[in-house]
Amino acid sequence: MDDYTKHVGAPQGLLIPQGGVATDPDGVNYAVAAIDGDQVELRCWHGEEPATVVHAVKGVPFRVGERDVLISAVLTEEGKRPWVVLGPA
């Protein structure tokens, strides 16, 4: 967790900045392509598999592979890069 996420009191989960990529403990990669309010466009993939585009809404579970995950928070602050927090559903 960096200083920004500590500052805004980020909830626990996988933190992913807009334009960035993070990998969960199971090796699934998540890239945040766009954030518009509570709507987030993600690209999800595992290993060499092709990426799947997911249009997620904060608080609404979506399926990645064989499990459900959700965006638990969208962190924004003027002048700062937005982040999302991804967690289990």
C-alpha cells in the first residue's frame, strides 16, 4: 500500500491503479482500463490466456474464471490517480 492509499484509508483488498496492473494470489491479472464513477472497465487474464474485458459496477459481483469477485471501493481524490479495490464477493 502506498502513501496515497494509506492517506485515504483504503479498505483491504487488491489495490489497482487506473492504467495499472495487479496480480492476485491465484495468478489472475487485473488491469484497470477506465473508471467512470462506480463503473470500472477491467481486463482480466491468467498466464498466457487471452484477456477478458469486464464492465464492473462497484458492489456488484462479477465472474472471473470460476469465482466471483467485486469492486469494493473506487478511490478518487482530485489531482491523484484513481484506484479500485478488488475483493472476493
